[in-house]
Amino acid sequence: MKNNHYFDLSPLKLLSDRLDRLIAGRLWLKVLIGLGLGVILGLLLGPEVGLFQKETVKVITAWLALPGHIFLSLIQMIVVPLIIASVVKGLAANTNMASLKKIGAFAVMFIIFTTALGTITGIGLGQLIKPGHHIDSAALDVGLPSHSENLNKGFPAAEDVPEKLLSIFPKNPIASMVSGEMLQVILFAAILGIALLSIPVKQAQPLFDLLGALQEVSMRVVSWAMYIAPFAVFGLITRLVANLGINVLTGMLMYVITVLLGLFILFLFYLLVVKLLGKIPIGVFLKQLKELLLLAFSTSSSAAVMPLTLQLTENTFAVRPAIARFLVPLGATINMTGTALYQGVATVFLAQVFNVELTLASYVFVVTMAVAASIGSPATPGAGIVILSMVLEGVGIPAAGVALLLGVDRVLDMCRTAINVLGDVALCCIAEQFISKDVE
């Protein structure tokens, strides 16, 4: 009897209990302490102080960063099975096909609008502040290809558009999982979930049980990873500051300020939207969201905090399970407003550094690509920098310029992930108000 009771428990509830214990143990505070100590130790090991030889510093920081790389590997290893299991179960748990269409259509419209808004905000701030004018481009030895050549290569010809659309559908789901093509993975999971709805319950139940077990195993791995998050942040930040030095970071200061200002504007936008459309007071919303945003900041992964996001939306903000369990896994993978803003700022920044003139067609391309690429990006640390390389090639900016951003990308990745997760919660709260109450 005892065993039967255990298997009746929801895996989300089990993981929520473990996450509650971590939060009660002030995991977020330990992460912030690790961040602060990492900056201090990095400065002491850096070239400005000169306590150690450069080779010695590389060895020390490589070992200190080991927990961080283990943490990132655990998250990247488990994100695909976690997303597949969560999306399929979220779809299959809702037996009303009409309500699924309503929720899906609302989510897609909201995500496309906010992602485009984020990209446009980033481009606007980049043009206003002009952070690239603070970098000496003459000191950068990067070949600049022809702008027109790359721009033409970026826009597909009319006859190629059907082939581009067809490539979204996964011909080989396993290959898509291996290569991290998350848009294809989500489509595969969505088709699988809808197919489960269309067959008799008795036939669908074994696969549904298997996916439930896969979801629980994936979430257990996530909870293990959370235990080493403070050490991961400490080691990675120490390595970043020690190997680059304060001078390099200072040279990129205007770029960092521009991105952070844009993310703060998105932060205020989401708070306003939640107050006006979600009917939740800003003070209450922020108080309940504090731990989630700090953990998202520390992990740099929307997928890692997805169980906590589910718990918060369902239990604290009273979002119906039919909405939350579909939108949270979906949002963790395709709702990347912070990442889109970062791509807008970074594109304008590097265009200024390399003296590339961006036309109106270039800006349209950047917004379109940023929206499409953000929607298809993995919910794992460092995905934004990979997407950015694709966007840059289409507007004639050398992708090698990304190396200029790598030094400060870790900190910015943490910040934009927090905004992405805030967007997921806002989406659920607004959907709860706008989608009719017959959705259960």
C-alpha cells in the first residue's frame, strides 16, 4: 500500500518539495555569495595584481571552474528529455482540443510580439547609446567580408522559402535531439502529445507512464545540479575575471550597460503587463518571484528552474494546471525575450565596432532572425552566443566578432535568463485572465 501511494504522487510535487528545501536553505543567497567571492578571487588572481604567473592562473582557474562545467553539462544533458516529457505530458493532460488551440494561439502571439519588441528595443538602445564607438576597431584583427554579399546570402530566395519552412519539421527526431535543434524537438513533442490524445486511453497509457518516469528522472538530475550551483558560479566567475582582467571588462562597460538597461526596460514592461492584464499587484508579484529569478540568474537556464516555475504559477498565482503545464515547458524553450534584446544590442554594437552600415533591410532581417532563432534556441547556458553568430552573418558582420563578447557574456547570460523566466511567468498569469474558464 505504501508503494502504491508513492507512485500516485506527482513528479512535479516531489521535485517542488526538494526545491523548497533548497530555497529554505537559502540557495539563492549562497549563489550570490559565490558570485561575490568569485569576483574578489578573480581580481586577486588577475594580471593587475600580478601575484601569480599567467600559466599558473590558468591552471588554478581551470580547476576552480570544474564544478561549473559539470553543472553546465548536467543541465545540457538533461534538457532535451525534460522538454520532450514536459511538453508531451502538458499536451496530453489537456483532453480538450479546442482549449489547446486557444492556449497555443495565445502563447504564440504573445511570444512573437514580446520577442520582436525585445529585439527592436535592443536595436534602438544600441543606436542611441552607441557602445561600439568606445572600442578601438583598428586593434581587432578580424577580416570583414562584403556586406552586400552576406546580406544577399542572409535573405533566402523566394523559391527557397518552402524548403526553409520544411526544414522546421524533424525528418529524424533523434538527430534533432543530438544536435540541439529545439524547435524541431518541440514540434516532435507536440505531434506526439496530440497523437496521444487521438488514440484510446488504454493504448496511450503505457507511453504516458514512460514519459512521466522520464520527466521525474530528468527533474531529479536538475535537483542534483542545483546543489552545486553556488560552486559552479564561484568557479566560472573567478575564471572569467582572472583570465580577462579588469581592463578588458572596463573596455566593454558601455556594451554591458546598454544590455542591462534594455533588460531593465523589459523587466518594467513585464511588471506593467502583469499588473494591467494579469491583475496582480506589482509588490505581491515581485515578492513571490524573488527566489525564482535569483535561481534563474544563477543557473543561466530556463529549463533548470522550470519545475519551480511550474510550482509558482500553479500554487502561488493560481494558474490552472491545463494552462501552466502547457505554457511553462513551452515558454522555457521558445520564450526568449531577454535573449532577443541581447542579440539586437550585440548586432548594433559589433556593426559600430567594424564600421558596418546597417540598412533598413538589415534591421528587418535582424528582427526576423532574432525572433526565429530565439524561438528555436535551447533553454541552456550559452545558447544566445551561438544564435548571435547566425544573425551576424546575414548582415555582413564577421561572426569572429563574437569573440569580443565572450568575456562578458557569462554575466549577461545570467541576467537575460532571469528576464526570460519572468516572461514565462507573465505569460501564464496573463493567459489565466484571457483564456475562458471552461479550460480545465
